[in-house]
Amino acid sequence: MEQELEKEAVAKYVERRALPKKSKTKGANAIRPKEVPVVKKAPSMPKASGKKKAAKADKQEKEPTKSEAELEKEAERARTERVLGAVEAKVRAEMEDERRRAQLQEQRDEKIAERQQAWLDAEVQHMRVYREAQRQKEVKAEENAARRRLVAAEREAERAKAVERRQQDLDRLQRVREANIARREAERLAVLCA
């Protein structure tokens, strides 16, 4: 039971998804609607050109009338064709709508990709600017540190020179004191010896 239902569902699905058969609309082999039968007019006056054409005209005049069952079958066929035509039109409309939606989705995806790429490019540019600013900041800090080290080295050199000068002054003063002390001592000895 379930298998039969499944088979029927699959058959309906396949029938619904199948592409409609393209029928001829022009020419002698064209499929015409059954509701409006095409009646060929017999010539009112047969031409005098032979027996074959006269025989054809006689055959056309002898067309048998259709029974009610045949007419009912034709009406049923016409109804079936109308229903099938409506179903086909609905399926075509659904397919067209699906194609349109797929195209819109593709456009959306393209726009999203473009925006994402633009965002990524802007982010890369921002990071490039930020890295450059950071590098400049580091270079400036390094230059300031080097300048401070140079100033500190110059101060240290000046301090060392000042200490050395003070030491030289102290040494000179000490020598002058010792010379003064030696001179006074010599004067005192000279006074005592004299």
C-alpha cells in the first residue's frame, strides 16, 4: 500500500517536473484545438480537370457525423488539454519565478561579495596607515631616547670635566699652600739663623 502511494507520488512528481512537449502550431500537421473543428469547404463547382479531384470532393461531402460518445470524448480531451495547459502555465510561471529569484539571489551575493571586498580593502588600508603611524611613533621615541642618551652623556662628560677641574684647582691650591708654607718656614728659619 505504502509502496503504491510512493510510486504514485513519484509519478506525479516526475509528471509535474517534466518539460512540456512542444507541439506544432503551423502548417498542415499543426495540432488544432478540438473545440473548433476545421471544416474544409467543398468546391461549389467541381473543376473540369479530371476524375481524381471529383472523387476527392465526393469523399469530403460524405463525411460521417460523429456520435455523442465521440463528441463527449473530444470534449473530455479538450477539457484535459485545458487543464494540462493551465498546469503547464502554472509550472512555467513557477519556473520563471524561481529563475528570477535565483537571479536576484545571485545579484545579492555579488553585491555582498563586493561590499565585503571593499570592507576588506578599507581594513587593509586602515591597518597600513596604522602600522605606518605606529612605526613613525616608534622612530620618534627612539630618536628622543637617543637624544636623551646623548644629552646625558654630554652632562656626564661636563660633570667629569668639572670634577677634574676642581681637582686640578685643589691640587694647585694645595701646591700654592705648600709653597707658601715652605717659603714661610724658610723665612722663619732664615730669621732664626740670622
